[in-house]
Amino acid sequence: EKVVLYLCRHQSFPSSLVQTLQNPIAQDQVLPLIQALGNIACHASLVPALLTQTNPPLIPLLRQILTQTPSRDKNNPRLLTQAAWLAGCCLVDAGTEGHPSTTVAALALIPLLMERLGG
């Protein structure tokens, strides 16, 4: 926990993770990157910056991963599950007026999660 908070003091760290997720050198980097972003998003105080200050923006990339990952991906069976977990972490304060979980994440992710997860 302390490591995540320390690394996120540097505003470029979450953006670097998102950039690498967008253009991974190898496909086996994708799952650990999603897990690292999820660990950041587990800290409610870090979610607003994660949703509004990363370059490139996280939510369109997360939507793309959730949309394009087969539910039974033989190469990476946990990818969709971990991406859905990251999405859930981004929705931590959905419903709170003016919070990025409501204004950025909820509009983009909830309909897609309902579609993918069969709700």
C-alpha cells in the first residue's frame, strides 16, 4: 500500500502505466499493467486523478480492453476478469455528484459491464 502511494506522488507514474498498456512491448505485460492500475484504483483518493489526469486517458483504453477481450481468452484467461475488477475500482464513488467515478467512468463503463457480464 505504501509503495502505491509513494509511486503515485509522481503524477507521471499512472500515465506511464496507461501508455505502456496502450502500447505493450509484449502481450504478457497487459495483465500485470491492469493489476497495477487496479492497485492504484483501490485507493479511493487516487481514483479522481487516475480518471482525469492520465495521458492517454484510461477509460477509453479500458473500454477497448473490455470490448475486445474474448470471455474465454485462451492466451490470458484472467484478462477480462482483471479488467472488470479495474473498472469496478474506477466506479468506487459512482453516484457522487461531480466525482469522476460518476462523470467519467460510470457513463462509459456501466453499460458495457452490464452487456459483458450479462446484467
